Amino acid sequence: MSRAVKTIVLLATLTTAAHPAAGHASAPVPCASSGSTKPTVVLVHGAWADTSSWNGEVDALRRAGYPARAIANPLRGLDGDAATVADFLRTVSGPVVLVGHSYGGSVITNAAANAPNVKALVYVDAAMPDTGETTAQLSGPGSVLNGDPAELYDTASYANAPEGAKDLYLRRDVFVGSFASDLPKDTAVRLWATQRAASTSAFQTPSRAAAWKRIPSWYFVSTGDRIITPESQLSMAQRARSKITKFAGGSHLTLISHPEKVTAVIGSAICSVKGD
């Protein structure tokens, strides 16, 4: 077995070992060849979350020998959030596999537009907008987020906000019952209590780019997602001609409940990148 194949098999094995309660992962497609430069995996979280969303994936990637960085998404507005990620990408030497969850999908779609080192995009239960589309448009007709805003969110003003913009916090029953519906209740309540607010500007700003039109993409669909419906996810993924993985069940936080499944898809994207 080549060193590249051993490394990718180890990636799946270590992820399962790190999260034994989550079940056994399918090994990612073995890499046909390797280079001296391994891609860096950059992970971008979504709304009402933070970098800890990716703890399971980061642990597995690092144990398999891959540089992995989960970076803070400001959640202030799509243009600025994408620029922040793009600035970070310029600090990374060598190829990048860029991963986005939820609203983070809109961010990576724009951040990668002028980032030549991004060689693969991975969307995890994520928005995948075309130019001119907003994140809010992409949740799907059956999404919980189409309900009465007063029942969905607690709102707050914030300093230097654009005119009319507010911070949104998911209300406890929505977070626990729909956002994190496959996690233990105690875990879901803790995540609700520590959620980061997202500005309305994040969801209402039209996308300025669609990096998936030139960069190969992978899409992880959770069929139990109530925030971005599976139907909407599949529609976006098929439009982009992504390599699609459907996970039966899960929630909008499958990246936390089943990180080994998500890491396997990231591993497949890693395998597509040819090192130097």
C-alpha cells in the first residue's frame, strides 16, 4: 500500500476512533498519487455556530497528517465575511481544500472566487449560491426558517450595523428541536446557550461570485436537515455538478453529530488535489 493510500485510510480510521459513538466511517477514495505538499483544509462555520463546530473533523485531519484550520466567520455580512476568509487564504502556502457549513457555504463561494490556491470546495449542509442569489433564498420551501421571525429569533442591535440590520439569535426551541435535532438535548442546549449571533445582512446580501463554476466541488447532504432542506441542497449540488454524498438522517449539525461521515467526504476532496 502506498504512503498516500495509507494516509487516507488512516484519516477515516482515526475519525471513527475519535468519535466511537458515531459509528464506522466509510474510507474515502484512496489517493492515486501524492506530492510533497499536502493541501491545507480550511473550514468555515455557519451562522449560530463557531469554530468548535469542526472539532471532530480537525482532530481527524490532523491525526492523519493534514494541516487543518477552522477559522472564525464574522457573521456580519456576506461581502465582508468573504473578504475576511479570502484574506486568510492568502496566508496559506500551497493548495487548499475549502470547506463551508450552512451560511459558510455562501462565504466560501465568494472567498474562493479570486483564490488560485483553492483546488476543491466542500459544502456541508450548506448554501451554494449563484451570482445574485442571497443565502435567505436557498433554505427551501419546507425550511423551519420560513416561519414567523418573531417565533424563530431573538433580535438585538449591534454597534456600527448597516441601516436596518439586526443580530439574530435562534430561539431555544428552534435550536434544540430543529437546528440540532439529532444531538443529545444537553449538548444542544449548551450549543444554543453559546451560539454566535448572525446579522440579517449575512442572509440578505446577494452573492457576487460563484466559485463552484470553476472549482470542483463536493456536497454532503443530510436528509434530516430542517434548516436547509435536503431538496434545496440537492438542487444546488446538482446545478453545480458536485460529487454528492447523501447521509440518511442527521440534522443541520451533522458535522458535530457524525464528524466521521463529513471527514470522509473531505478526504475524497483531498484525494483530488495533486501536490507539488
